[in-house]
Amino acid sequence: MADTQRDQGSAVGGFSILALFRRPETGAAAGFILIFLFFGYFGWERNFLTALGSSTWLNFASKVGIIAIPIGFLMIAGELDISVGALIPAGGIVLAMSVELFGMNIWLGVLVGLLVAGLIGYVNGMLVTRTNVPSLIVTLATLFVVAGLNAYASKQLAGTTQHSLQDVGAVSEFVLGDYHSLVLGSDENRITIFRSLQSSFFIWIVFAIACFYILHVAPWGNWIFAMGGDEESARNAGIPTNRLKIALFMLSAMAAALVGMTEAVLANTASTTTQFGMIFNTIICVVVGGVLLTGGFGTVAGTIFGTLTFGIVFQGINFTTFDKDLNLLFIGALLLVAVLMNDTFRNLATSASTTRKK
Amino acid sequence: MPDNATVLEMRGVDKSFGPIDVLHEISLKVNEGEVLCLLGDNGAGKSTLIKTLSGVHQPTRGEMLMDGKPVNFVRPKDAQDMGIATVHQFGGTYPLMSIGRNFFAGAEPTRGWGPFKVFDRRKANAIAVEQVRKFGITGIDDGDRLVGGLSGGERQSLAIARAVYFGARVLILDEPTAALGVKQAAHVLRIVNEAKRRGLAVVFITHQVMHAMAVGDHFTVLIRGAIAADFRKGEKTREEIADLMAGGESMADLEADIEGYMETHEGHPPPPVH
Ligand SMILES: Nc1ncnc2c1ncn2[C@@H]1O[C@H](COP(=O)(O)OP(=O)(O)OP(=O)(O)O)[C@@H](O)[C@H]1O
Ligand SMILES: [Mg+2]
């Protein structure tokens, strides 16, 4: 792994192409463009590229994406969190029960949901930092513990595992769970900017900007990379690695719960069903986005491109004439190709930089 | 030569990891403007001692004083905040991070206001490149390069340059010359002397007699976690130091060997033991 890519955000005059290759998200961006063109072509007949068509995969991507970014942070820090599969429903049912059962204000319910998730993330972080048990195992355990708690608490408190959550206010609907469209101009020459995008898409954008700031702009983004690069050295350098790790687990748990809450508000129901699929989805997005599984390397932009690519492949097959059974095969192939491509880009950057050194 | 003011002191420090006792009754002083050479065989406890000085480990018993006042370093940051900078024996750099980000890991320069602080990449890169080039690593001119592409010695130089830059009062170097070429090693020794001249207290660990002799004012030899010898520059010959560094378990034999060697070799001492 002898890499000499450029750091985030650099471009030196005369070497702009090379500088571009050195950026960690270049592979993910190239992959996204290829996949987009592929499905744009094969899905043309069935409106893949229309505003409505785009919304199908963008809405799906936004929910995976909100969780994928903090999962990416954890992976950069050298950790994994698979308990998110149980935290998505946990967020939904805590919100639903807070509002329907305990008569709370919806925003208070959201706060309670985030607090509960933050607590679970805190437990994950404490277990990982105190015991040195790999986070895969710790969060595998909490995945099942939380899944069990979801079902048990639902039954005990509400007598059901399917909660309803009635509309409770225009603002909360608008922000958390609604469909949004933007059409410019009048009847004859109307331009549809977007159509039927869910609130989660906009939450994803805001969240991504905040996360970009944390990882790449704020001084402590550096700490996450250092921790994943060499945890002992990072600790010796005075970086509070344990506290940072706990914070990252809290962030991923809260992001997952937030997704569950947006789903509950949108669908007016919340279920305790554990979303095992989302565990894989988020990891795929992060890895396709060029984050190194072994830690120390990755970007927010890469994760976003990875998520978009995954969203297209996951949903795009419905717009083509390909057999739907091929969907999983496509996703597997995508993962393989993306990983190989990211590796190639890294190596390419290395050689490019060494020739320049002389 | 009178003792300079003591900056950092250990008094009767023991360190155990569970049932394993690593340090016994360590008392030593690190003085301003002096280099304390910590010598000893592999596993003698040198790294454990300096990790205790730099806040990575806490003493099991005994106390540490800085400027005569008791201090308790709970974490490395506490030691850093008091001007103690350490280059540990292993690691210290992050291969997939840029030179500038490596140099400032944990102490990032920022610009901007309030909670919206921004990592000052340009400043970090400029300072990092300047400091590393001062070490004779002139091949580096781009702070955005990832450290993974540097050689082992270049990475080591980066770690040392970083400590020299941040070490305001005490500089602790754990085998800093181990990975370095002749030129860079000589440079580290020059840097150590320069730090000493500026009044810093330096703790220097090495397995090379030449390097120890070149910079040391004060020598402390650890054998199996206890201080076996403690002497000032000029109080022992190079041969004696070499033997102590070899573990000192059979000092008499070693001395006899040396005498025997010198008799059969027309009074020449044996080559230094590394
Ligand atoms: N965290 C730890 N837990 C248990 N034992 C430890 C720990 N750290 C060090 N030791 C033990 O303490 C002893 C001294 O180790 P230390 O690293 O201080 O030696 P050293 O003098 O630096 O050796 P070297 O010259 O090889 O670097 C060794 O026997 C080692 O096994
Ligand atoms: Mg050591």
C-alpha cells in the first residue's frame, strides 16, 4: 500500500490530470459515470433518465447514503458497524411509540429516537474500546440485542410490532417524510427540476455537507485518518482515540435511526423488522466509494459516488429489459470491479508520483 | 560541571503490566541543556521508561516531577501540553496521509472562527516540508505527498522533525537513528546537540556506542528494568559503556576479555559492540 496520491483538494498546475488521478474519489466518480451511461442507454425506453425515474434510485440511495457516510467514517477509522440493521427499525418504532403511545410532540419524539440510538452507539463504542473485541463481533451482538429489544419493547408497550404514526404537522412531514417536486415555468414550457424526491434526499445532502466538513475541513477529520492509519501512534500523538471512536459509533447509530424515522413519517407506519439488507448495502456503498476496508483512507465524496452507483445498479434494472433476477449478480460484479478499479487508481497514482519525484 | 536545572524527574518509579514487572525503582533526572542517554539491552525497559515519561503509561508506584512539582500524566496529551515531545520506537507516521497531515496529526493548525475551524492545509504543508528539508531530506518538496511513498528513513526523519518542532522543553527520542543512513544519522546527532544548546532536555535511546558518545552528557544503563549504572560523560571509557550496553551481566568476564584482547592486539581496543 505504498501510495503517493495527492491529499484531498490539491491540484498543481500542469499536472491537473495526474492530480485528478491521485484523488481517492476519482475511481468512484468514474465508476458512477460509466454505470450512469450504461443504465441511461439501456433504460432510455423505460424513462430511467426522467425526473421521476431518477427519483426512484435517488430516494433509495439517500436512505443508504445517510448511513453509509458514518459507516465510511468508521471504516476509515478501522472499524465496522453492522448494528445499523436493527437501529433503522429502532428509530422508527421509538418515534412512533413516543408520539402515538406517549403523546409526545413529534420533534420531541425525534429527539428521544436520536438519544436512544446515541445510547446504543455509545454502548457499541464502549464495548469496542474497552474490550478490544473486533467491532464486527461487538456490533453483530448488539445487532441481535437491539433487534430483540425492538420486538420485545413493541409487544410489551404497544402490543404489536406494527406501529402506526399519523401525520402530525405540516412542518415535520415536510422535513422528515414527504415527496417534493420542483417545476419551473408555466404550462407550455415547464422545466421539471425534480419530481417526487423524498425528504430523506435533502436530509442526505445536508448531512453529507456536514460530514464533508467533519472529515476533510475540520482539524479533527485528520484524527479519524490517523486513528485508522496507526491507532497506537495516533494515541501517542495525543489524539483521544477512544472518545473519537465512541463518537463515531454514536454517529452511525443516530444516522441509522434517523433513516428509520424518515421512513416511519413517510409511510405512516413503523415496523420492528430488522433490515439485514441495509448492512450489506451500506458496506458496499462505502467500499465502492473507495474507502479502504483496512482503514486510514477514504473520502465523503467517494462514498457519495459509491452510493449513487449502488442506487442505480440496485434500482436501475427495473428500467431495462434485463431479467430482474440478474440484479444481485450485477451488484456483486459492481463490487468486484469497483474494488479492482480503486486499487488500480491507487497504484497508478503511486507510479505517477514516483516518476515525478526525480 | 554543575548540574543544570532539572526539568523532568522520576522518583522511585515502578511499572508493572499486570503480573509483569518491567521497571523497578527508577530514579533519574533529565536536566535542561543536557542529553541523557538511556542504554540497555533489548527488553531492558527503555521504551517502557520513556513511555512513562511521555504519558503513554502511568507509573504503578513512585512519582514524577516537572520543574520540581509533582505531575500526573494521564494521557500523552498532558505531557505534550507541558512541552514534552516524543519519537517512539515504532510507528509515528501514517502511510496513507499526506506529509503535512502527518506532521500535524493531533496538533492541527487551523484558520477560521468559532466552531467552524478549518484545517490550514497550506500552512501545515509549508511548515512540514520546511522542517523535513532541514533534516537533509531534500527530495521532499510537496506536502501533499502521501507518506507511504517515502522511504523508511525519510519517514523516521519526518517523525523526528515533528518532535523537534513541537518539543518546547523536553525531547525524547527512542532509537531515532535505527533506520537512518549515515548522513541522516549524523544529522539527528547534530539536531540533538542543537536542541541541547537551545536549553532543551533530551532523552536519547540508542544501541550504538558511537552515537551515545557523540551526544551524551549523562548515561543511565538499564538492566532488566533497574538502573545498573549511572555516570557522566568522561567517567567511563567507550569500552566500558559498550559492555554495559551489552547487558553488563558478566562485566568482569567482558573486562577480562577486553584486556586479553588488548594484550594480544598490541594495545588496541576491540571494535565497538553494536
Ligand atoms: N504493554 C506491555 N504489556 C506487557 N509487557 C510489556 C508491555 N510493554 C513492554 N512490556 C515488556 O517490558 C519489557 C521491556 O520492554 P521495552 O519495550 O521497554 O524494552 P526496550 O528496552 O525498549 O527494548 P528494545 O531495545 O528492544 O527496544 C519487555 O520484556 C516487554 O515484554
Ligand atoms: Mg525499545
